[in-house]
Amino acid sequence: MSTSGKYQPPRTEDLRAPCPALNTLANHGLIARDGRNITANELTSALRYLGLGFDVITILVNSAFAVHAEDPKNSPPGTSWSGLRDPNQVNDADIPVLNLDQVGRPHAIEHDVSLTRQDRALGDHMHLDRRLYDQLLRCPRDASPVFRVADLGILRNTRYNQQKMVNSQLEFDTKMHYIACAEAAALHCVFGKGMRRRVPREYIKAVFGEERLPIQEGWKPRRWRVFLPELAIMVVGVSRYAWPF
């Protein structure tokens, strides 16, 4: 990795998302370190570095850079419920941009029942909750040194049941379930090792605890990229254990 890709913790004034992976990219300078005015090309390049395929990247970037529509049933052309940008949000070169904190906007892709963040109605949905982080680290069966698909799937189911009991305003439908499973699936695809894509505990600590790429722990970007068929299979695997409805 080049000098510009070295890890630097965020400054107080930097913007960050409720997504550890995006924050990690910013902390390494793979997207704007201050979390502001990120372009589609910048995000595309960063996701390519992680090893994602063009089909996965296209879906993620196109969804994120659409203008957000609060009412999907009556949304103007070119807008989307999953979009994160405000209307006319561009940089000085008239190129569409977004800021990391916009990932946490309501009624978009951010959802309740996060593995490491509180629900929006209950508190801070943007920053790491240490209690939830500790629960994440305890989730592998038999104190295993690796995280299996079943481990994160079961934890997703546990988190749903926990939040259903304490959050009377819980917003988590089937669509949100599959988005959450896709996040866990992508984690396994990008950071997992071996045929079963098991994620070492040290990698989890780096990404979730420090929002840092686990390079010093031995991680390297995949030689073979993650395309939709592989990701879809992993989503089904996570959902098998996580299905709460």
C-alpha cells in the first residue's frame, strides 16, 4: 500500500459513517480522510482495492450516489430510497459527491439491529457501542479464533430479538434483513480466509474496533474478485441462521 494509504485515526472534525468498512477506507486515505465530498470514482477505486467485482461495485456506488427519495412511490426520476445524496450536491467541478455521515440518514440503507451500533430511536446510531462490540467478539462458538458464517448469522438473529424487546419503534423489515445479511456476507468475502471464508478474530478487531485494514495481521486484498454470485451465496448462508420473521 502506498504512503497515502497508511492508517491514520480520524480527527475530531472528520465526518464518519455508521459503517466500519467505509470508515476504514477513509482512515487509510482510500477515500477522503475527512469524509467529505467523496466522488463515485473515488469510492469505486477504494472498493476495487478491497477486491470487489465490477458488478457488486456498480450496484453499491450507483445506489449510494442517487439522490435520496423520502417517498419511493412518488419519487422524481433519478432518485431512489437507497440514495444518499441531497439534490444538487456536487463539488466545484460539478461532479456529484457525498459525505460519509450521509450514510446514516433515515429511511435509506442504514438500518436498526446493527451488530455494533444502537438503533436510531435508542441513542447513537453512528458510533461504535462498546457493549455491542464486546458481544460481537464473544459470538463465535467455543471461543473459536475465527468467525464463521453461522456465527454472524446467529448473532444477527440474537440482535433482532434483543432490539424487538427494547425498541418499540423498531424498523426492520425483510428488505433491511437482507441488507444486513449482505453486510455480513461482504465481510466474509473480503476478509475471510480459506474455502469457507472464515474471518480471523484479529481481523474483526481491526475492522470493527479500530476501523483499520488488518494488514499488519496478514490480510491482503483478494486476487480473485468478489462477484455477485459468490456474494449472493454467502448472503443466503448468513440469512439461514439470521432469519427472524
